Amino acid sequence: MDLLKKHYEKIILGGVLLVLVVSAALLPLMIGSERDSLKAKSDEIMNPAIKPLEPLNLSTQQLVMQRVLVGVTLDLSSRHKTFNPVFWQKTPDGRAIKIATGDETGPKALSVVKNTPLNLIITLDSINPGEGATPTRYIIGVERQAASEISKRRKKQYYSTVGNKNDSFLLRQVNGPPENPDSLVLELTEGGETVILEKGKPFSRVEGYMVDLKYDLEKKSWNSQRVGSTLRFGNEDYIIVAITENEIVVLAKSNQKKTPIPIP
């Protein structure tokens, strides 16, 4: 205790010296740390991180460019009414109709009410068994609904034997017993087509069409018109030159112009 009292000043001085020594030893480390901190802050200020710019929205500009490339078309011919006034036409009953497309009158305004197929029909009507040297005869009916002459449209019967030829067909062969055949083989005179005529089953084939027509502007109608029929409407004469399943074709006598008319 006496020693502490006698030398306490030296002890305190030694402690202070020890602190100073430790501080002197730590000073380079503190300086280096501070230097690194200052350098990091300097780099952050001098070389900041740059974020990339977001893509520009050019949709509006692209739309404008598309419009510029397409351009603007000024229509002064079809729907422009300054130089192309609308025409009106008076019908025979006094009505006024607007001519907007040109199809409101003339053959384009003709409409098909009904389209009826015209057939070639061949039937085995009866059989006359032969006796002795007389061969079996077959009564065969032929109906040509599409014939141009009215007299040829009616059913006509032919008494035929094998190998016999007429103006409609040639009887080539009989399949089965002659008195009760299963079928007959015919060769058509026009075109040479081979036809199998079964017993109790008529042969039928479409050869043309017949139409019913109307023209509403003049309240006209025509029934059962065929190829070659003449129509008059709109102060013009027309001839039907073709009829198919899907359309008819009329020919204007004045200028020989053909107009197809679709069948609904």
C-alpha cells in the first residue's frame, strides 16, 4: 500500500504512455480505413451508376408513318355525288326508283322464281314374249323433257328387239331370261352413252332446266321458260341462251351483250 502511495504517479504515467503507444499503433489502420471510405465516396460521386433509358413508345409515330405511306385516295367517281349525281328512273306505274349501282334495272333486275330440272326418262313399260321364230319384244318408253320441239317432249314408246336400233337407242343386250329380264343394256343414239335399264326402275338423267322469271319493276312474270325463249322488259328484247343449275344467261338483241343471272 505504501508502495502504491509512493509510486502512483509513475503508475498513472505508465498507463498514459501505454494508451499513447496503443493509439500510435492503431493510427495507420485508422488512416487507411478513412482513406478507403473517402475513396469510395469519391468514386460514388465521380462515377455514379447510370441506369439504361427505358425504350421509347413510338406507337403513335408508327401509326402516323403508316398513314403517310398508304396515302389518301380521293374518290370522285363512284360514291362522290358532286360530279356524279344520283339518277332516278320512272317505272311504267309511275314510281320513281333510285339508280345507285346500275343493277336496279335491266337484266340484273331479273330474278329467278323457280328452277325446274328437265330429265331424260327411259322406262321398260312391258314385254311381249316371242313365239317360235319371233323374238321377244320390249316396249321401252322415252321421254325427253328438254327437247326443243313440243312434240318431242311427250313420252314415245319403242317396240325393240336385241340389235334393233331406232332414233333414240340401240338395244344391245338382255341380262337374264328374255321373258323376265333383270336389266336391258341400251346404247343411246345421241352421244353413244351406255344405259343400264333395270326392271321396275326407270333411268333418269338431267338434260336441262326450265325457269320461272319475274321483273318487279314492270310487274312482269314468265313461267316455264327454256333456252331460246324471248323476254321483253325495259324496252329491250332478250333471249335466254343458257340455263344451268346455278344461273341463267340472257342475251340482249340490240348489242349482243350476255348477262349472267345467279339462281338463289
